[in-house]
Amino acid sequence: MQHTVSAAPSANLDAIRGEIRSHYLADEAETLGHLAAAADLSPEERAAISARAVRLVEAVRKSTDPRLMEAFLSEYGLSTSEGVALMCLAEALLRVPDAETMDDLIRDKIAPHDWSAHSGESASIFVNASTWALMLTGRVLEEGEGGIEETLRGMMRRLGEPVIRRAVSAAMREMGEQFVLGRTIAEALKRGRPMLAKGYLYSYDMLGEAARTEADALRYHKAYADAIAALKRSSTSDDIRRNPGISVKLSAIHPRYEETQKETMLPVMAGRLLSLCEAARDARMGLNIDAEEADRLDLSLDVISQVLASPSLAGWDGFGVVVQAYGRRAPFVLDWLHALAEKLDRRIMVRLVKGAYWDTEIKRAQALGLAGYPVFTRKVNTDVSYIACARKLLGLTDRIYPQFATHNAHTVAAILSMAGPMVGGTRN
């Protein structure tokens, strides 16, 4: 049977698109009021969710022994400057190619902080030993007042930098591996096998910067295609929800992913993304389009609309889109995606996340002198938005398979509470 598309869905799409554009810098307090009402949690539900979150955290803590990463985070929480410095260092050192830059980065992140305040405070012998080493390293790397003391310290710094570099790199690499499954898709698949054997699934995301040149874009595109081919061997179920998935950054497959280049960029971008989608379709797996900076949202919807409309993707339920709840337009984006899927007679996946570019969005809005911000300025507001958007997603399952990504136990408990029978068998 041939599917006939009426004019009404297109008009609805255009109207929602207008709402998305008009809410780019929507008033935060007014937006939050609407979202709190949409979340629709009674005092009793909120109390039950909080209690469930506590049980989740307690169960996790009792079921496993704390690993190195947990011990570090327990001592160096992300609310401390030392904790933030360590997380930045762990992530950045994995991508630093040369010794000179590595030394500068270590000096920048370690020397300014008060490591002595943490000495002997952790229950982990390794963490206490590392704290002592970080304290000594900081003293070696910090600048002195001059004179013979500074001269001797300078000698120690020059002679000791290779040793410090290797020690810090080893420790940070150990921490970084808690967040990065592997340097290649083959390594990630190998390290992921024990969890796969327990029934877990992975959605793979390749870390990297946006493409700066056409050569970069072609290399990233090939890397995505190769990853899909490698994952195809693990996609053994006829149900794509039970197979691995992959996430793709649009900025990685075209060097001019910007509004001013839309006319020439869009056909090329759409062609490249479509080829990856078709490969994922053939591999019986899902492909999610990653969310990026707020000023690219409107452009990304053009790419999504053009690619999803391709006849070659009809019948494939693996096309996915990531939506960031910290964006003030998130609810309208969900409405637009649902309307698009309805118009094209598709079923799609939508993964709801909190958001990954908060610092960039705030700084960019300030640098441009904008009248407001495209993202919420307080974490609690983002949490409210996430719950409201989750509530909306759970009501759009006729066309959308909802996915929820969060590290927050309270958010997990809220999703489980709102989803109810949809997550059958979950009791805690």
C-alpha cells in the first residue's frame, strides 16, 4: 500500500519549527514554570522517587567493591577544584600527542591546587599515595620566588619532567579508561565483552574533534563506516533494540557544518549521513545523531529531515536523534521529531541527555552579548527540564522509542516511576 502524505503534517512541522526558533533565548523563569507543570509530579511521587534513588545508590555501593575511579571521585569530588583539574587532565592526556604539551598541561592542572588538604583522607592506600605524589609534583612544578631555591627547583623540574610525565600519564590513563572503552573499535569490543555476556549493550561513540578539513571529514566518515562494519558481527538479534548502536557527530563528517554554507554543505552532509544510516540498517543496529552546539540545532533538523525522508530507510526503526534537556527548546524539538516521524510514517529513536556543551554555550552567549542564554543556567533547572521531557517522550511511543541517558540516581528513579509498566520487572 502506498503511503499518502497530507498537507496537515507539513503545516504542523512548520509551526513547531517556528516555535523552536522563537524559543532560542526564551525566558528561563517562564520556561521553567511550564516545564515544572509538565513534569507533573505530586509531593507523594517526589518523596517516593527520592526514596527509590537512595535505595539505588545504596544497592550499587553494597554490590561492588569501589574501584580506583570510585575511590578517586570519593576523595576528589567534582565540586572541588582538584577534582575538576584531575578530570580535565585524565580526559585531555589521552589526546595529547607530544611531550612538551603534556608537560605544560600537567603543570597547568597540578601545580595551582592544594593537594596537601587531601593527604591521608582516603580509605584507599593507592589514593593516599597518589595524593602524596601529586602534592610533591605540585611543589616541584610551581613557580618559586627566585634565588638559589628557584634555581635548584628549576633543575629538578627539568630533570624530573620525563619521570613526572610518565607517572602522571599512567595514573591519568588508568582514570581515563574508566570513561573511554578503547582507543579503537576493536579494543572497545574486546573490553566490552564481559559486560555483553551479562546482557548489557553498548552504544559506541567515537571521541574526537570536529572536522577542520575535507580530509578530516572523509577520514572520520570512513572510521564510522568501519565501526559499523565491525559492530555488524555483534548484531545478532532481529530486534535492533537488542543490538549495539553507534552515535555520529555531524560536525565530524563535514568541515563546513555552518549556516552560511548550508546551500553547498547540506547535500554533501545528507549524502554522507545517509550512507552511514544505510550501513547501520543493513547491520540491524541503531544510529543516533549526536546533539551539538545550540546554534547548530536548526541546521541539524534540516539534515535530519532530508535523510529520514529517504525511501531507502523505510521500515528501519534504528534512526535516532539525541536531544539535550538543558536546551530551552528541547520540548519543541521532541514535538517536531514526533511530527516528522508521523509525516514520513517512520518509527525513530530519541535519546534524552542532560547536555554536554554548557560551558561553551554560556561563554559564547556572553562573548556575543546575547540578551539571554540558549541553555538553563542552573543544574536544577536542567533536571526539571529532563523530567518534563521524559514525561513527554513516554507519551509519544507510537512513533518514538525513548532512550534515557543519565548518571543521576534521582533521575533514574524518576524515569522508572513515570514509565511504570513500560519497564516491566523493575522493582527497585
